[in-house]
Amino acid sequence: MKRLSHIVILLLIVINCQAQNKNTNLVKDSNRVINLDEVTLITKQNVPQRRLVNFFKANNASTLEDILSRLPELSLTRRGAYGMDPAIRSFNGGQINVLVDGMRIHGACTDKMDPVTIYIEPINLETLELQTASNGFSSGSSIGGTINMKIAEPDYLNNKKVTGIISSGYQTAAKSFYESIRLNYATGKWAMRASATYRHNSNYRSGGGEKINFSQYEKINYSLSVKYLQGAYNFIRADVLMDDGWNIGYPALPMDVGYAGARIGSLSFVHENRQKHLAKFQLKGYANQVHHYMDDTHRPDVPMHMDMPGESKTIGLYSEAEIIINKKQSMMLRADASSTFLKASMTMYQPGQLPMYMLTWPDNKKNQFGLSSSWVLQKDSTTKWQLNVRIDFIRATLTTEEAKSQVGIFGFQHASKNNVLKNGSVQFTKKISSTIKANASIAYTERVPTASERYGFYLFNSNDGYDYIGNPQLQPEESLQAEISASYNPARNKVQLSLFYSRISHFISSITNNNVSTMTIGAHGVKTYNNIPHAFVSGLEASCFLKPFQKFDFVSTLRYTYAQDYKDEPLPGIAPLKNVSSIRYQPNKIFYQVETEMAAAQNRIRISSGEDETKPYTLWHVRLGLNSTLFQKNIEIQTGIENIFDKNYHEHLDWGNIARPGRNAYLQIKMMF
């Protein structure tokens, strides 16, 4: 705790310095300002669910993955304590879009060690927009939906004054430290916002006290946003976000990560005037680059050392316009274009022989141009219709002769591919009474294969033990989807239930290829990707937010998914029934919270994909928080114990059945000035 005392002393110095500043007049900003420690979820109906997400934001040191894992629509594939892969209703990878402020960004790791979500910290996040399949294709063709992580903007509320938040924390399970700072400064037409976060996790201990080797990680994330007002309705904004991680362990994989880094930059022009027909217009240009290096030098008994670097580069441009046609009709229009270059390689150093080099992602590029439109008709106070359409033109191609020659080994002489993707949906919303609302939608969506599915060259999957080879001739997946939902919202309470069904044609799966030899030592065989006739995914989600008494809150979420292919065999990667429930009592500035997580057993498994049955589990957590003031500044202290009974468990989507953290006590201190 010595480190925490140093942070507290630093906080007191900063607060005393700020206390000397004189108060200045506030400058009104035409944009919505959100408290920086709040993460807002915008669901498929674009209704803010801020209180639900804030409630499940367990503590001030929560990672974005901690927040995502508690939302009913989402599940995470875990290969280690860092870099978990998000899925929307069991759709993942190339089946969903994961965007940063509307920008496309692609991981540089062939083994999915660097999902886009690792490059965003809650402190530089303003909102989390989650859209499921019915309109989750508006920013890019997708059969599963979209997660859009919007970067926080500078504000003008304290003109000519530095404001900010400093946080520090410690957790016992991994002996982990968390430090962060956020600063905001505004003067005249200019405003700036900067943030930095540092995390250091050692190898964590699972339930029962077992040390999980290669589960450590260390990272730093920093961002800068500058905003310039042009009159009452326009502004220009520049954003830079950087993230560096190193010494990242993955206990479920044969290799760790020596370094993973991202550089993300954008420049935006925004016009907003709600009194005009063109209510809002935005034009954004952006570029990002990701570097990733796998590392096996810290693993014991490595039969053959390998270097595996990867690189991703994306440039793009998009414009959006919100048009108010009349009192009953509005329209959203979007045009976007992007170009993504990917390359990954492997160099094998076999003792006594010359190094062997090959491309695991042969140099490839995907160029994309898309147009989308959303038309809303508010027929009357109780009835609303929404029509969404999108079309994408996509060209995937190999960019070097070396890449073409390598893919040609398996007889694919024409690896370039052009696709036109079509997406559309219709939604109907009916307010049945003052407290009951129903929604129904039907959608048709498409998606193209990923770079790994098209061009992957001996990509080893440690979950099933096979090498994977891509197939440039894959057809796009096509999905027909339906969803119905109902909500009951009396006074301060809300209960919601959603049912969904998706039938995917040309579903991309894999088959064993006995005509090809393995590359990875110890691999069971080689699989290639192919299209199967169809598969389906169905399920339900439920959530409730109840306030039975003035100082009590009860929150609960539930999700369940059922999926199988055309042979009536279960699809892999399907999480079982799960429930998260919490009770919070907040009589004044102190809150007390008890939380439980429960998951059912998963017995519907795909053995050929390396799955086995997963046992059910129940976890209990307790949390305590205190809000107070010091030198007229707010201070917030949070503490608690997660997994109180030190349960040894793992979830169904955890590769290698690696046990999750056991009993974990934490302490977080946050001061605002």
C-alpha cells in the first residue's frame, strides 16, 4: 500500500494548487457533456441505458472488458487475463464490427491476441454504442452487430481552469496496480482533454491459491483531444490515442506477447443545429497503425523458437448527416470508405538449420466503400417505423508477388475477390400503454470472410490443436434475422425481454484436410475453411432495474443462446445461460452492494472444435463505496472483495479451461479537482 500513500500525497498537492485558482465564468457548449467516469450504453433502440452500465461498472479500475462482460448482449472469449474477444449474441470476429469513434481498426495478431477493445480505457471513453443485427450494419456490413467506442470530448464548463481526476488502485489476486489521470482545460474557443492510464498485473492466483503462470501484463494508454469552436454551430476536433502493452502473458496459448501497440489519429468537422433541417453533419478522416509481436522466449521447453510479428494499417474517411424532414420524419445518411493493409510472418529457428520464413498473413489489402441510410417515421405518439439499408463495395487482394506465390501453393491462382454486400431491416415500435412498449424487427445482412479465413497460412489454433489454412474462394455469409422485444417501465423501474433468431446461409466453418501436412510441432492435423449450407443462432436476453425503496436498487441481467448447424450439431463458442444480479443500498454518501454471478453448465459442445463440457458456478461479490470532500474537492473511495468464497472455476469460452481469478480484494481512490 506504500504506493497508494504516495498517490494520495500527490493528490493533496494538486488539490491545494487548484484551490488557489480563481473561479471563472462558464462557457456553454452546444454538445452533451458526460461525466468522465460514466460509460453510457446506447442500445439497438438508441435509448441511453446509463444507469444500468454505471451500476455494473464494478470499481474505478474496471477495464473495458469488465464492463462489456456484464452486458446481456455480450460474451467474451478468454485466452488470458488480457485481450478478451467480444461477441454479440455469439457472433464474433468478422461477423461483427468493433469501431473506435466510428473508425475502422484491425488487430495485427493472427491469433486474435489484440482485439480492438484493448486499445480503449474507460477514462478516455465517452459512450459505448451497442447495436444488434437489426441496425448494427449502418457503419459497415455485419451479420452480428456493432460495438462503437466513442472517445470523450473536451468540455468548456470550466473555462480557463484545469480540471481533472486522479485515480489509484490495488487488487490482490494479481498484485495489480492501476494509476490514471485525466485533465481538461478550456480557454475561449479552444478546449483540450488529456488522459493517461497505467496498469501492471502480475500472475494471478485462481480459486484455491494456484498461481496461473503467464497471466501477467503491463500497459500504458494515453490520449489527447483538442477542440476548436467555429461560431455557435460548428467545431473542429483532433484526436490522438496511443496504447502500448508489453510482457503480456497468455496461459491458454503456446506463446505470449512481447509488445502490442496502437497509434490512432483523426480529424473531424462537426456542424450541429437542431433548429434546421440539417440537424447534424460530421466529416471525419482518420488513420491508425497496429504492431504486434508474439514471444516464446519466456516459455520453458520450447522445441523451436519462433518470431511472429504482425502489422495493420488503416486509413479511412466517413461523413454522416442527420436530416429532420418534418415533425414526423427524420433520416440518417452515411458514406464511408477505408483501406486496410495486413501482414504477418513467422521465422522458425530450428537448431542446426537455417531459419525458415513464411507469411502467416500474406500481404493483403481490403478496400471498402459503403453507403447507408436510416429513415424514421414517428406516425403518432404510440407508433414508430424505421427502415435501414446499406450497400458495400469491397475488394480484397494480395499486394505482392511473394504473397501470391505462397497462396498459389494450394492451387488458388486468383486470390483477389470483389463483393457487393446488401443489408436491410425494418423495425416497428408500438407503445401499448404508458408503461409497456413492444418492438419487432426483421433484417437481411451479409459479411465477407476475414483475412485469416481467406489467406491464413498455417495459423495454429491451440483450442482444438489444428493448423488452419485460408480459402480465397469463400462466399460471403448471408443472414436472415428476426427479433421481438417488450419493456415494462413504470416510474423508476424497468424490465425488458428480447427474443432473437438468425439463420445464416453459406456459414463459414472448417473441415479437416488430410491431404496436407502439419507445420506446427504436435498439431493434430490441418483444417481449411469452407462454406456449409446453413446454421442458426437463437436466444433471449432479459434485464431489470428495480427500485423497491428509495435507497435500494436491484439490477439483474440474463442471457441464453442456442445454436446449431445444418446437421443439427452444436456450433462452437456458445456460452451457456448466465445471470448477474446486484442489490445496492445507499443511505447517504456510503453505498453497500452485494452481487452474484451464476452460469449454468454447458453440455451442448463441439468436440471437433476442442470443446468439452463446462460445470456450473456461482460467485459472490461485496462492494463498499464512500463519497466525501477534501479541501472542497470530491474524493471517492471504493473497496470490496470479489469471489468471496474463492471459487475455482472457468467459463465455457475460456480456452484451455484456465481457471479464473480467485478471491480478490481491491481498494480504489479517486480524487476530482
